[in-house]
Amino acid sequence: MINGFGSTYAARAVLGALIAALPIVAHAQEWPGSKAGEPPPQVEGMPELLARNLANFDDLDFNVYTKQDWENLHKSHAEDILVHYPDGHTTTGNPDHIKELAFMWTFAPDNRITEHPVRFGTADGGWTAVMGYLDGTFTEPMVLPDGTTIEPTGKAYHLPMATLGRWNADGTMAEEYLFWDNATLMQQIGVGQ
């Protein structure tokens, strides 16, 4: 780094990367987020199948999931869906998936998803990617798989989560990848270190 050349070069590289990213940022503005209680955003030029799958996913999180309306899970989930969870285990089929999902309400009866600030997918609608937040309050005892219980702390959580969905020709997800951080959840509700 003679005469500060390394610093100048690094600054130019960062500036160049930012300038190169501008079209990506502008393009990202074409993918507006969505909120519960509002109609799905319309994006000019978005393929109809992708728009339908994203709207279906919004309904899944904002209504079916949040209201535990499991009898309507089939509208977005194939009956034999393969679901991948953050800890690496999987379930096959809606009954086992519902058992996994329902756990959240045992300790947080107000568990919900009310926004998807990030939502996009492939032009053919075969894949969607949605980021949202799980919100709730730890007000009931949490019974762990080994039978031990964690007493409620009354603390709220605002947990980032993401879902990658692979959609089939019937317009339902055949495979779902779920991502969230359980350690962050435990910290937010006051039981993690």
C-alpha cells in the first residue's frame, strides 16, 4: 500500500460494487412486500402463475397459519408435502406438518405472521421466497419434547423467518424449506443466554 494506493483501490472497488448494485436495488423495488389485511401487491409484468403463488403464500401465513385454520392448509400445501425445518429434520404430509406448526401456540397463544417485507420467485412460479416475522408473547408454559417445562416470561418475540417453496402444477407447494433461529427466539423470550 505505497502512497495509500491500497486504500484508494479498495474505496474504488467498494464504490464500483455499489454502482453495479444500483440496478439490482431498483429491480428489488419492483417486488413490494405484503401485509395482513391488505390485498396482495400488483407488480406490473409479474407472470400470472408467480403472482398467484405469492398471493397463495400470503394467505397461508396471514390467515391459515395465523388463525390455525388447518383445514385450509391444502390450499397451499400438497397433501404429501416434504417440509425441511431449521434443525435439519423433515416431515412428510400435512398432518405431521400441522403438529410441528401448532407447537408455537402452546406457549404463545397470540403467535402470528402479519407481514412479508420480502417476497419474490421464479418467472415460472415454480419457486417462491418469502421473508416475514413471527410475532407473539410467551404467556403459557412451554413443554419441551423431554417433558420439562419452561415457565412463561411474558416477553414478546419478533422473529425473522424465511420460507422457500417449490410449487407443483396443481398450485400447491410440494416442498417447503423453513428458516428461523431458535436461539434468537429463546433470547427474545428471556430464556436464552
